Amino acid sequence: MTTTTETGVLAARFQETFDAAADGVWQAPGRVNLIGEHTDYNEGFVLPFAIDKTAKVVLRVRDDSRVRMLSTFGGHGVVEADLADSEPGSGEGWSRYPLGVAWALKERGIEVPGFDLLLDSDVPSGAGLSSSHAIECAVISALNELTGAGFAAEDLVLATQRAENVFVGAPTGIMDQSASLRGSKGHAVFLDCRDQHVELVPFDAEASGLVLLVIDTKVSHSHADGGYASRRASCELGAGILGVKALRDVGVERLEEASGLLDETTLRRVRHVVTENDRVLQTVEVLGTEGPAAIGTLLDASHVSMRDDFEISCPELDLAVDTSRANGAIGARMTGGGFGGSAIALTPVGQEQQVRDAVVRSFAKAGFTAPDIFTVTPAAGALRLA
Ligand code: ADP
Ligand code: MG
């Protein structure tokens, strides 16, 4: 959790860099998806939560349309841009995220002035925890307030999606920013991706004597690559043949019929989405009745489905999951879009060290890059710190 001191240090760094006082400090978290993978763009259900790792932005609006941005991470120095000529495809590296959300607000008719911005994030980048959305959600929260736009969270979610899809060019859904903007301490965000309906579901692993370990495999993933696009295409094909608007409208009871209508690959892709939606609903129910200790088999089944049917896992993720399970985790799965990134392992507190050690050993033995392992807890969504 951020202390006032940390916020003060950042504000001082801002003053030093831009020779002006900041208007405020905002933060937005990364997210972990507990369950519900590749269901978002099928208008289905997801169950992510905001994590206790955040992007903080210190920001002040300017009198002109210039933008100056500095991240405490990496040696890129101050990046400059101008909102007057910032358009989809423009900008480089991380500057596309602040510029993208500014563009998306302008598209909604908001007069967005230039700004100076200092970014400080401890959301690991490229680990599948949505460090990019953490940046976007922190910046859009700041601009939403400072421009007086006053949009509700649902609108900010859609504006952020426009920023990612059109400005940055990443074909992402609404899950990540919904968790980041609408998350709540001690809760998972049960999101219906069809209508943005949100239900906060108590998810207090700690109270059940469990920790949620994140195992960052360090294998880089990219949403923009062919794997993601081809999965989306298969889902659309399957929905078309089954005569529904989206796979969300296919229940598990139709899978047998589907097997006679779809080619083998499309059937497996469809089966993942249909069963995964069902697992999300079951997880929400089980969390309500029995609590976190009872969701292990659902997490395991989700991983198997992604590994075998959707084929988006990789050897490092499989090893992280299998080793965690063999050493005391009660459930484990890859999380995020796949092809790399992180796995999660729901683990009894007493087994945590054993799981950590075993995963590190197994990666070394396999000749994989050493993973980064840490715990996350469900934390608050985007908010103003100062
Ligand atoms: P993910 O969102 O899963 O972490 P992405 O590839 O979507 O992965 O986003 C990672 C990008 O976000 C990085 O390439 C970088 O441009 C940007 N980024 C993340 N954290 C920071 C940071 N602290 N400073 C600057 N840029 C960052
Ligand atoms: Mg991202």
C-alpha cells in the first residue's frame, strides 16, 4: 500500500522534472484473472480481481496541448508529444497508453488539455498482469477528474478499450480495465462482458489460510500475434455455424450437437469457451457457498481446457502449474491471454515455501529462465491518492 511519504517523494520528483506543482496523484492496479479466459470477446463471464500492485501517475494539466511524460522505470527520459497531432498509430512505447486514453476522451467530445505526467508502476510489465491497463486506467481517472468529464466507470471502461483497440492497435476486450477501474479490496469482479454488469464477489484467500501465488514465467506474450487472432476467428466461426450472436449463448448442453457440426479444431476452441463460461459461474457459486478452499478443481479444469482445447499454454506455464499442484497447491492455472505470461497457484500458507522452491528448481532443471514468484491479494480499484 502506498504511504503518504511515497506519494510525497513522487510529487517532489514531478516538481523537479517539470518545474511545476502537480494537480494530484492517481493510482490504478494491475489485475489477475481468477478464472474466465478468452470468454470476454465471446460476450461471456470473467472473474478477475484488482491486485495490490499499481501504476501511480502524478499529473498536472497544461494551458497548451503539449504532453511531457516520464516513467521511473527504464532510461527513456522525458517523452514529448502534442495532443493536436496525436492520432491512432502515433506515439511510441508506453507513451501510447496516456496518449491513447486522452485521444479516446477527445473522441467522446471532451476537451482534453496537454499534461505533464510522472509514472511509477510496480505492476510487472508483460507478465500478463495488465501493466498497460494499469497505466491507462490511472491516466484516464486523472483526466476524467481534471477535465470535469465525470464519466462513470462503465464509460471509462469503453473509452479505455477504444484507446487499446484503435489508438494502440491491440485487440483487447473489457476485462482488464473493468477490474482495474471497478475492483474492490477483498473481492473478485464478476463481470458479464455482454452488458458490463458487475457483481463484487468476496474472495478472501487469506481468511481461508490460502495465498494466491503468481508465477511469472518471463516468457513474453503478445496479444497482437496470430495466435490470439486465430482463436478469435475460430470463436466467430463456431458462433456463426451454431447460429448464435456469440458463444456466450451456447450452453454446455449443446456441445454434443456441436460436435456434429464443427470441424475438430473449431469444436475444441468452442468447447473451451463454453465450458470456461460454465466454470466461471460455478466458481462464483462455490465462492459464495464454500469459499476459496473449494475452487481448486475448477482452476485445474480451466488450465487443462486452455492447454488441450484452446491450445494457448506453453511448456513453462504447464511446468509451473504441474509443479505447484504436485507440491501442495490446491488449484493452479495459467492466467491471462496465454502463450506466456503468468500462472496462478492457490496454495495453503503452510505449503507456500515448498511450492516456490519446487517451481524454481523445476525451471532450473528444465533450462528455463528463472521465474519471478510473488503473492497478490484482491485490492482496491483506481483511486485518487493525493
Ligand atoms: P501487460 O499489459 O500484460 O503487462 P503489454 O505488452 O500490454 O503487457 O504492456 C506492457 C507495456 O506497458 C510495456 O512494453 C511498456 O510499454 C508499458 N509499461 C508497463 N509498465 C511500465 C512502466 N513502469 N514504465 C513505462 N512503461 C511501462
Ligand atoms: Mg496489456
